[in-house]
Amino acid sequence: MSNYSKVQFISWEIHTGPFVIGHVPAGQIGFYCGLCNLTSDRRTDALGQCWDIDARLLFVGDAISKASALVDNAPTTLKVFLAPEFLFRGAGGAYLHDLLNGWSGPAPTEFGLPAPYSNNWPGLFGGLQAIANNAKYENWLFVFGTAISASFPTRQASSGKYLLDPSQPGEVYNTALIQRGGAGHTADSYAARKHYISGIDFLTWYASAGEAAHIAGSVLPIDQSAIIPADVMGVPEGGATFSIPNINDATGAATAFGIEVCLDHARSGGNAANKYGRLRTANQSVKIQLVPSGGMSLQDSSIRLLPAIGPTPHSYAFNCDGLGNLAAPWAGSHTQIWNGKNGDVVPPANKLVEASGGAALAGTQLAAVANHVNLPHGSVTDAMLWNNGNGTQGAGHVRVCTPLAL
């Protein structure tokens, strides 16, 4: 059992938006960066997506390793690592859903995968859990941004085999994997899905001839926005509140966490009936409110920290955004850490960290993430995976903040 008296926040400031060419409103096109296997339909390119996942896992490992050199290693300090929304999506805009958890035994035959992916491949989440499964990270909690995945219906080909049918809309998921670090803690994890799709979640334009991608209007969100997540009734997957076994405060009480992915932090309820997030909608407060995002900042009206009434000096809202800086020029990333009395406008004194991607800030330390990794079939640069087409690209920096009382 681990009791923590301090928390140290670590953000991965990396731009996770699409590659954009041209200017709004006319003449703008865009695409998703990622590895592909020379296929015209990147949505079903299983091999290219496997390569993409393996490359991104290597960058994740480097980011965490760079951060680990800067943290407070005291066993009473909980290290919370947060990456932004859309960290994992691939060149088609979403991975095939089976690639998140991989497979024990042969891969699905319709994927036609060669070795090493044809048998016993752990997938994205298995790879992330393998990184966390290290005694070096015993006192860490990882929030690995989000992964976009999609499932397609199947059709029977003339050969009699059943194949994926990308002529039908893909059913999409936006999932955050939250994992306790340390050896032997793989089961201590939580998966939460974003509930409210945003206009920037998928491209609204796509003009590369002969290619296909998940775009706005051609995807089916798995979670319906008209349903208010009934967290107080115990949502088994995708609930906004959770705890992780043996992550406790100094008194031995389980630490209450909240997770709101991007728009989920600003709205909740059918047709955005509530102009505040899922935690407030469910009337719940937490010690650590996590907001991985791609185009969102912390919202005063959505902060829900413990205690529910009065000041919250030992509770925190933590945002890591992968789309915009806090100041011009906007494209980039940012980190925010707030606390303060619930329901009030958060005063400047309670905005403990406000930092745009890669910018120096007192009380924090920065480390640049590697600019390339090596796969068996060649080197992969960071700009091949994260690049907005206008000079904002690469694997960015990790920001390690000064420990705070918990």
C-alpha cells in the first residue's frame, strides 16, 4: 500500500493536431500524420497502423525516461504523468479497434499481417502497460493521453471470407488509458472514453486524391451525446470518477481522481444542456481532476475539487493540451494546474502553473523528447507522427513541476 503526502505533475507538451495546408475558409485541406503501408485506404491499413503504434510507443518510452531523470524520487511523492488528447490515432485518423489490445495467438485473418504482428502482439495498450511495468515507476500514475480507434462492420467477399467494409461509417472511440506504474501492477488500470464529440475531433475536409480517412460526418460516435453519464450510478467504463488500488493520500484514504477528456470538461448533457463538465454534472468532487485535451483549457465553472465546500489547498485540476498555446501564436500545446474554491472564478494566485509548450517557467523543468526512433524497417522522425504543416512539429518536451502538498 502506498500513501502519498505530495504530488508531482508531469506533462508531455506535444502538438497532436492534424497537418493543415492553406487557410480558412477556402482552400484548406488537411490530413493525419502517421506511418502507412502504401495503401489507398489508411483506415484499414493494419500493417501501417502497427508500425505507427510501435513507433509512438518508443517516443512514449523516451518521454517518460527523460521525465524520470528530473522527478522527486521520494516514495511519498506521487508522480502523475499526463499526455494530451489525440496522441495516438495514425494516418487514417483512427486505429482499427483490435489494435488497441492486440491479440494472444494468431492475428485476425482479415488483417493479413506478417511477422512479428501475425502472432502474440500486445497492441497499443499492452505496449503502454509494458512501459509502465517497471520498478523505476513504482510511484507513478500514467495518463497516456487518448487513442482514437474505430470498428467497421464486415461483408462477405466472393471468396467466402469476411472482410472489413469501410464503405460503411466506422464506429469510433476516444479512449484514455490510465495505468499505475511499477512492477506487477498491470491490473491497476482504468479506461475512460470521451463522451462528447467535438467539431475538431475529425477533419471536416480531406482533399488528397485516392486516399480515405475518418472525417467529420462519416463517423459514428459510440457514446451518444444525448445521454448524461450517470457516474453516481456507477458507470463501469468511461465514468468520470475513479480510484486506483493502493494510491492513497497520507491518511491512507483512496485518492479520488476525475477524468474529463477535452469537451467533456466544458459540457455535459444532451445537446450541451449544461455549460460545465461531467464531474459537476454528476455532483462529484475529486482530489485530482485530469483534463487531457486537444483544444481545451481549464474552465472555472467546471472545477470540482475536494473539499466540495471552501478552499481546496491540497486538490488540483491538471490540464495538458495538444493543440494550442496559452498565448499567440496559438498552435502548440500547454500545461495548466489550478485549485481554488469550487464554483468561483479561479483567481491568478490559484493558477499554479500556466505554461505554453516548451516555454521556460519558474518552478518547472523541461526536457526535450527524442527527435527520432528506430524500427526494424527504418528510422522514424518525430515530425512524421506529429506535424501541423506550419512549423509546429515533433515530439515536444516533458515539463516536470515542483511537488505540491497532497
